[in-house]
Amino acid sequence: MTAQDIRSAFGDLDEAAYREYIEGTLNRDRTNSQEEAILELYKKIKPGETLVLDNAREAFENLFFNARRYSLAAVGRYKMNKKLGLRISDKQSLLTKDDLIAIIKYLISVAQTKKGFDNIDHLGNRRVRRVGELVGMYGVRVGMMRVERDTKGRMSLISAENEASPSQMINPRPLISALNSFLKTSQLSTILDQTNILSEIDNLRRLTVGGPGGITKNRASFSIRDISPSQYGRICPIRSPEGPNIGVVTYLALYARVNEFGFIEAPYRRVVQNKGKMQVTDEILYLPPDDEENHYITQSAVNQDDKGYITDARVPARYKGEFIEINVQKVEYIDVSPRQVVGLSASIIPFLQNNDASRALMGTHMQCQAVPLVKIEAPLVGTGMERAIALGGKRTIIAPEDGDVKYVDGEKLVYKGKSGKEYKYHIQKFVRTNKDVSFSQRPLVSNKESVKKNEVLIDGPNSDKGEIAIGQNLMVAYMAFDGLGYEDAIVVSERVVKEDLLTSITMEEFRADVVSTKLGPEEITRDIPNVREDLLSNLDKNGIVIVGSKVKGGDVLVGKVAPKGEKELTAEERLLKAIFGEKAKEVQDTSLTVPYGKSGTVVHIRELEEKRGASLEPGVLKRVIVQTAELRKIMVGDKLAGRHGNKGVVSRIVPVEDMPYMEDGTPIDVIISPLSVISRMNLGQLFETYIGMAAKKLGYKVAVPVFDEIEEDILVAEMKKAGLPADGKFTLYDGKSGEAYKNKIVVGYEYILKLAHMVKDKLHARSTGPYSLVSQQPLGGKAQMGGQRFGEMEVWALESHRAAHALQEMLTIKSDDIKGRNMAFEAIIKGLEIPEPSTPESFNVLLKELNALGLEVEKLH
């Protein structure tokens, strides 16, 4: 463009702006031709480089006009056209002259008016990059560039006379390597959370501003983490991690969807004027965030008559990111549902609106940590979303059409529809998930049974007749009980243990690889040197554990030996070799054993071999996979929770006869401290308890949609209808004395979850065990059979209480006093008095370090 072309292109600007920006720029510009302009730009882009016109032109074109290096893509063109009011074809992915002119005009307008600034945190300026785009950008694109470079190198080495095949020129390994690297090591690659069906679906709806091209959790500002008005109906304002990732990792709202450009859209119903009134239609439109700002949108909670006419004269509304009150005649759209604001896990918390936000957040997390129970039960008090979530997990199967069950057993179901089409389903049993829990399906129909469309054929692992079931409805009392409710602890009745109401199955997987060593291949065998017979009792003749065996820590699952290098034998070893044969000492034990603290029943064994077609890593000849299952009853130390962020640890399991009981003799199942409600402000649990009691008495289930409140009059009426006191408080009797408690107590039914944090995985004790080679102190951690670290601050604590003898024990015979601990162990076995401790090994290490500095230290005692 010449100077005259530039002047005419910006001729529609007002005179002041034209003079200041356009004429001012042209007057300062020292270039008079395109060539000079390109060289001037090149000088700015690459200072110090030799000015060659061809190089400069190539660099400039590669920067903006080379489709391989620069592309606006479809979304870039869409946003450019929308922001600048252009009508350039969607297929034009490179910058054009019109784009540059419109950009400069917009910048001049912003500079003059100080308006039109974009909010980077507005969802209209953020888009979701889906899996395909990320794999293409960071996997395929990187891999293909490497393949191209490699192919060009190979082609240059092949002479023109030789006929080369494509396989000789193209090596796909760089592409495979790039894809594997992205999928296995990327920040965005995570293992699917399969604790329960809810956590599995919620995990698939997760969003993050981190990862490649994003920000780190340490650099995320408050503005990024904060809730923006544009997130309404698009991102759940409740569900987010509690740690440093809060606000960085988020979850899609219930009805939100991602459009073709990656922008999150929310659904609304159109409101039209009919006979002077505003009527809500059934037409649903999905609006992107920037379009939504230009419309008046009201809430679904506004009063409507039977024909959908809004009866209120003034209604709350959202417009331009503000929450305002307007005349009803201005309304253009209305929310489709009160629950569209929240995400999946928050949508199944009844009385969510009565809970403090931070406790509601905890409730969403803990529902996703609830383990599947052996006896499952759908909640008495739900929100109406339970069926949708159970079906969304794809493991609860419903009838696709009217028809009959042709055949059903524990493994398969054959269903024939009225149309004549036959459906076959495989029923899963004891499927181990990523989180070591068991997923099993159960058929709900019998042979020859006629079924209507959408009736449940097969229940999933967290499904009770087609509704999500992640806990148990238990009778709860809010009361003090012998101080056992201290620090939110929970008292549980023995009935819950005996009837397996909170019993779950934990499944674990152990692998044994038979590898090829320098001295020869390993061998699976039952003949393992120096191992007690009781540890081998569960092995078959081949050395692999038998299915159905009950195993515990230290038991051998797969007997395996590896060749051992030759060494000089002692006279005794030569004698043993002569008596017992060659094999006695030439191998070392590399068996797979059950880790310390683990136990269970062997339920499944798989043997994989390369010669049978299995794909194994290089050097692995065979792999044996052993799966164990363990029935875990509720026990002291296990973590329980409600759906309102009311969590606690079981402090005691009390016999049924000692638990408080109702007037009709019904004992309480769970006792929760009333102090845990007051400061937490999660009153939803009390509402659930009240209505749960009425629902149990009247024999129905309740659906309380999120943000759709039950009037107090209705609640009181239901309590009276069930013959219950209106305040939900009852007289309880002490199970030990039989006397009535002085004050009345809140009693009702609440949905209680058992969380994945089970005490059996954490409980650990040690008497003797392995020691560190360097310091001679016990190792740390349960996995290493280690001890409890007694650090500097713990030493100060005992010093402050003048516990000199206890402190001396901690730092000597219980730690690294080698001589003293051996003597103490011997004394305990023989029942003698424990002798005085001697010098700890750490003191000897200190002396040696001082010696290394050239200091001679003499011990006086």
C-alpha cells in the first residue's frame, strides 16, 4: 500500500484521530517503498542480522502469511470477524489487509474513548481446547515435523538410480514417540477417577487453565481463580479443588455444552410478548457468553401461571454482566432450570441452598470419594437427578424398547424387542477399577419377563433400581454421647457392622514379571529355597497361587527364582550341595509376595506370554497378574460423611443394646455431635434429617431440586401427616440405664457415605524391622515396615514435660543404639529388666565427622 492508499483506507476516521494517528505516523515514517518497509521491519525483528531483501521478505512472510507457521484457524477468523465487524470468509485463516486496517481502527477508537477493553477472564475470551485439538497440537504436529525432517534426510541419501519404497524413506517412530510422550507424560494426562460412577462422570467434565500453553497453579492470580458473571450456567461455582488448584481446575455446569469453536454455551428458553403479557416458550437456545451479555435474562424461579405467562411486574435479571431488577416487558430469555447454575456433583445435594458454600464444596468432593457398598440403597431424600447420573455412567442398562427377556443368568442377558431386534449384554462381576474398588452389575429381570421401554434391565455398581446409590439411609441423632463426638467424631451402632450396611469390597492387583537376566531366564516354581512351608501353602504345583485362597502379608503369590552367580563355596555349602543336589544354592528368591498390611481372597489370575500373542515390554518373557478382593466392614477410624460437607471419623462402634433408642424401641444407627452443625452453617443436613424421617414413615422418596425450596408449611404438614412432632425432636432413652434423656433430640434419616479413606490402609505398628544402612535408624513409612519419626520439635515437647527417661529411650534403644536395642529385645523376650542404653550410632557418626575436620574428640564416659 502506498501512503495515498493508507490515507484513503483511514479516511472515515474523525479529523482529530486522523491527524494524530495516521498523518502523525506517516510523517515519522522514513520508508518510501514496500522493499524499504520490509527491510526496516526486518531490522526491528532481527537486529544485528545482515540486511538482505530476500531474507527479509521470507522472514516477514513466514511470520504472518505462511499457513504452515501461522494460522488464525476457524475460531480466530470467527472472533476477528465478530469483534471488528468484518465479513471475511471463514476459510481465510491468514491475516488480510482488511484485518490490519480494522485492527488499527479499533485500537485508535480504544485509545480515544478509553472504552472497549476486553476482560481476559470473561468466558467470551476463553475457549475449551478439547482432546483432539491438544493431541493434534502437542502430539501429531510435533511428531509429523520430526518425521518430515527425518524423511528429507533419508531422501537425500538415496541415489536417483535406486528405486526406494515408502517404507525405506518414511520412519513412523518419531510420530509414535511424540504421541506416547504427550499421552503418558503431559500435565493434562491423568488416570480416570473410578471411585464411583459419580466421580467417573465428573472427572470427564473437568476443565483447567493449566497444562501446555496454560498457567501454573503458583502463578494463577485471584482474578483467574475468582468466579466471573460469565460463568453463570457454564462452570460450576461450587466444585473446585480445596488446595492450590482452587479456581484453576473447574467443572462444567449441568446443562452447559462446548460449541464448535470451543466456547461454553448455556441453554435458555425464549420469552415472547403475547397479548401484552410475557410468555415463556418451549424454544431452547444455547447462547455463547459474549452473545448472552446483550440480552435481558431472568431466573427460572419467577412466578408463572399454568400457560407459562410471567405474573410478576418486575423481575430479577442479568444484563451486561450485572445483576439488576427490570420491568418484565424487557425480558428476552429465561433460565431453563434453577439447577443449571451448578455442576453434576452439586446437583445431587438436597437443600444445597441451605449450606455454606465451603461446606457445599466439601460435600461435592466427598460424594466423589464414596466407595461402592455391598448393600446399596438410593437416598430417601434426593434432588431428582439420581436417575440421570446412574444412566449417564453407562453401566446401568435400560430397555431400548418394549420387549421380553429371552435369557438371563449371572453372566449375560439376552433381550428381544417388539421390533424383532435382539440385544445381548455381558454382565460384569468384580471388575477392579483404577481406585482399587469393585464394580459389579446385577440383572433386575427374570427369564421370559415382559419389560416396558426405559425400565431397568441391569443395575450398575452404584445403582439401585436405576438411581445412583453411593451410601445408606441410616437413622441419625444429633446429640452428645459420652464425649465420643469430640472433634466431629461419629458413633456407629453395631447393627451397621453386623448387617453389612457400610461394608465395601477393596480389590488389589499384584504383578510378577518373569524376565531374562544375564545369567539366564527366571523360572516360576514352587521349589523356593529358605522359605517356610506355611507361606507356600496356597501355591499350586506350578508355583502360582490358587484362586479362592485367603492370603495375608508375607504369603507367596507367585513363586519365582532367578539364577545366581557362581561364588566360592565354604566346606559346609559344598557338603549341602553334595547332599541336596545342584539346585539348592544356585538360585535366589525373587517371588511375588503380599505386601505387609495387605490381605484378601484371590479372585482372578491372568497369565500373559509373548508366544501366546501378549504384548510385553522388552526382556519380559511372562507376566502373572493376581487380583485379590477383601470385604471391609466399617471399623473405628474409618471416615464417614453426609452430602453437606459433614464429615467425621468413627470413634466407637457401640453394641445395639447400649445405643440410645426411640420410644418404640428403635435404636439409633449413627450419633453425630450437634456442635458440628452450628459453626459449619450446613443446615441442609438438618432439613434432610427432618424430611427423611417423614418420608420413611410415609413410605415414599422425596426429590428436592437444587434452589427449588420446600416451603416450611409443607414440611410441617408432612411431619404431622406422618404423626411426627413439627420440630423434628424426639424423646430418646439411654440404652444402658433405660432412662429418658432430659432434653428432646433431633432424630431422622440421613444419607451416610463411606469414604475411600479407610483406616486399614493407614494403620501401622512396628516392634522390630529394617534399619537404614547409613544411620542405623529405623526406616520410615508403612511400606518399608518403618517406624514413627521422632523429630526435633517432638524432643522439645518431651523436654518441656521433663520426661527424661522416655526421651532417652526414644533416642537410643528405640532408634540407633545397636548394642542397647539388641540387649533390650533379648530382655523383653526373657522377661528380664531392660538394661541401661549405650551410645547411639548417630553420636559415633558425629565423632567421625569431627575427625574428618581434623578434630580429635575424646569420650569421657
